Amino acid sequence: MSRVRAALWGVCAFAAIYLLVGAVRLPTLTYDPIARTVRLTADVGGISMRYYGQLAWACAAAICAAALRLASGRPPRPTAALTGAALSLVVLDVAWYLSRLFAPV
């Protein structure tokens, strides 16, 4: 059961950091497919993609959160509460990106 809790902590961290990196515009890896260049920047222009950088930030956060949970000696939280938190953060991510998608240009 501790692995399930660690995985849920990882999902929470992934969803939170993925949203935070996009909303706050933290410096991240961007790829420009026309110039075929990879840069570390907060400004995305043209057709540069920041998906890979956001994914790298979120995966690193998820791995760190799961590892910290496995290594910590804290008493476990109820699995239902962690599941609710993880799903809430994922829904928040979906709502954020849908609002950006349907926002008037």
C-alpha cells in the first residue's frame, strides 16, 4: 500500500508542477522544429514547443515526490484523500489548458 501512496504523491506533484510551469512561464526546454534547435528559455515564440520541457519538469517532480514519500517515516494518509487530491489536480490541469485553448485570441 505504501507504493500506491507514493504513486499518488507522484501524480499530485506531476499535475501541480505541469500546471505551474505553464502558468508561471518558468524557464524550460523548448524545441523549434524549423530551426531544429533546443533552448532553455521562458519565452516561446513562433512555433517553438515547450511540451518536452514541461514534461521533464513534471516527471522530475513526480519522481522526487514518490521517492520522498517512500523514504519518509511519516504516518500514512488515507488513500482516498490522496486519490481525491490527485484527481482534483488533474482536473485542474485539464480545465486550465481547455480555458487557454478556447480563450479568444
